[in-house]
Amino acid sequence: MSIHLKRIYDDANHNDGKRVLIDRVWPRGVSKEQAQLDKWLKEVAPSSDLRKWFNHDPDKFDEFKKKYKKELKEDDEQKEALNQLKDLSSEGKVTLLYATKDEKYNHAQVLKELLS
């Protein structure tokens, strides 16, 4: 199992494996053709309320991780989407795609940690 993270705005390449968008909202300025997705799992993204509360504030990241992991355990849609990601990752290389500019403090990091 191999999980990689990449911004959706970065070019796709043959080393990406399965390309999965993990944002709840479609990224601005990216066409479906450019994205070259294998799957869009918007249900695995944090809830809108949690995302707005976090607002990519590094000081809130540890608390965000706890709250997000709790959501992934307790929300049926998010739990199912996480299971789909687990299944995909068991089949081979997966690249989780996200739109945020912050490459260190985001939900993709949390998902990678959970899947690794």
C-alpha cells in the first residue's frame, strides 16, 4: 500500500496510481479532464462546519485532527468513504488530491496518517 499526497493543481503523471479527489467542493479552475480522476470521494472530507472552524490555522491543527478523526468514526457517510479509500489503497498506489495551498496542515495529512 502506497499513499501519496498532491495538490489537484499539480500535473498528473503515470506514477500517481489511482487519483482520488478528497475535497467536498470541486476545486476552482480545474476541469474534469485536467483532474484525470479515478474517483471523487467528497464524503471523506471534513464537514463544512469543521472546515470553516479550522480555516487552515496551524495552531488549531492538533484539535482539528482529533475532531476530524472523530467525524470519520461517527459519521456513516464519512466512515463509508474512508473504507472505500482503504480498499483502493489495498489495491496499489493511491494519490490523494486536495486543493488547499497549505501542504502541511490539511485533512489529506490526517487521511494519509490513518491509511498508513
